[in-house]
Amino acid sequence: MSGFDGEGRILALDLTLAADGGSVADHTPAVLTRALCHADNCYFLPNVRFRGLPCKTNTVSNTAFRGYGGPQGMLAIETIIEAIARQLGLPVHVVRRRNFYGIGRNDVTPYGMTVEDNIIERVVDELDRAVDLAAWRRDVANFNRQSPVVKKGLATMPVKFGISFNRPALNQAGALVHVYTDGSVVLNHGGTEMGQGLFIKVAQVVAEAFAIDLDHIRVSATSTAKVPNTSPTAASSGSDLNGMAALHACEQIKARMTEVAADHFLVPAERDRLFIEPHLRRQSQPVVRRACGAVVGEARVAVGVGLLPHPKMHWDFATNTGRPFYYFAYGAAAAEVAIDTLTG
């Protein structure tokens, strides 16, 4: 049940989400919690009552899949937006824009987190310019007028997705970085590579930190024997958590190597200058590659580092309030679908 004004702005929303959990709970409560935390999507809802019902049924256990409840919550509010647009006779994209989180208002989510990084209007505008949505809508309307059987529909979808695990303790990662006397680096972290390019992304972080070529870094297979107690590679956080763990390890190594490297190259002991400045890079990437025994041999290092949850993040499971996400990722998409009305 929702309340809205004549221009389509939502004033209040009473929403209940029921989740088919199957015969055992499994991850259903956590998935439902994330769904509730995404039921606002990109929209400011000044007055809300959100309820989640985990339902035990006589089917198999239905547990988490991609999105972990986020898409389900977003589809709920998008359905409401479309219903408001139909009732008022307004285009859906107009009603959406009138309800977007925006700068200048006290934009707090229903669970109490202030939206500080909102860029959804810019993202939607970029999509509009990239594909010319107005012309696309006209083309679809013209096609439907001339086609009695096959009908086309065009839909757009904005997204605000929270990056982090609902459970704060899972928002940590570990990395083990070894620098060898031949200037090579071996990297191990707790992330799982499943084709998304995680190993390369974290290796790029290390390469940038040490100012060395990517081919001087070898990523060893993920193993709890090297980095224990790892969090799942999930919640769109694999790159953030493992990349920052690797960077934190590199920073510790760089701090230990700085004095030795400064003496070796007769330059001031300023860590960023030693590893980044172009005139020092011309010495064939000095600190790791060229220093070899002179630097690395004197500062033999192998560091394992764990990242604790970010101090900003907190969550109260009793009230379902807090700051469950470190930041939001924003996106928008458009899709055209054609349906044969005779055959379906």
C-alpha cells in the first residue's frame, strides 16, 4: 500500500515481502534482510513500514543466488513506481526521476543510512544520451501501431546496490605478499577466481603499489593454509576487500623497504617518491626489480594482513537499522522485448 501526490511523488509506503524459504531456513533470513534493504532502490521514501516474512513451505530449501535478495527488493519498488505511473497517466521515467534520492534533502534510507554518494541521475542521463531513449520510445510506438500481432515493449531500470555483506564481520579479507630477492612478487589472498578477473585486479593493485610490471607478479592458488578465515567471494566485495588487503600488505612492506632503498639509491626516504616518481622509474623500476639483493635481500619480508570491518559500518539485527553498506554502486539499463501475441 502506498500513498503519493498528484505528481507521482511517494509520500508513504507500507510494504511486506514474503520469501519462500523452503523446508529449512538456510540463508532465507539474510536474503530477506538484503531484499528489505534494497526495497527503496534509488528512491527517497519519507515514511515507510517494511516487513519481511520468511515462509516455511513444503518445497526444497531455497537459498541465496545472485543478488542475494537485492534484485527482489528492487523489483518490488519498481512495480510500485509503474503502478503509480499508470494511475496518474505519467511516463514511468518521469515518476522515477521525481522520486530519486537527490542532493539537498535529508536522504536517509528506511534502515537509517544516509545516501552520501548518489549519482543515479547522472547515470540515467548518460544512458539516455548513449541510446537516445526518446527516439527509441518513438520507434517502439510506431512499430506497435503498424504491427497487429507482434508487439514491442521498452523498459529501463535504475539500480542502487549496496556493496558489503549484511553481516559486518564478513567485511574483511586477508592477503599474503612475498617479495623475493630477484625482484619478483608472489601474491596470495582469500578471494576466489571464477572468471570475473579478480586475480588480475588484485595483482594490478600490487603492481601499482610497487611500481612494477604486472608480469613480475605471480598469483598463487587460494588456500586457507596461506590466508585463513576468508570471507566468501560474494556481495560484490571481492575486489574491494582483497584488493585493499593486498594494498595494506604492500604498504607495510614498502614502509620496511624505504630506508634501505633510500640508502641504496641515495635519495630522500619518501616512500611515494621511491615507488612512483617517473625519474626514479627510469632506473628500471628500482625498489623491487633493480634493487634485488641490495634492497630486498636486506629487507626480506613476508607479510600476512587481515582487514577488519570498516569503522563506519554497523548493523543492528534486532531493529534492522544501521549502515550495512560501505558504499552504493549505481547503474541503469534499457531493454527492448518483442512478443508474438498469438503464440506467446
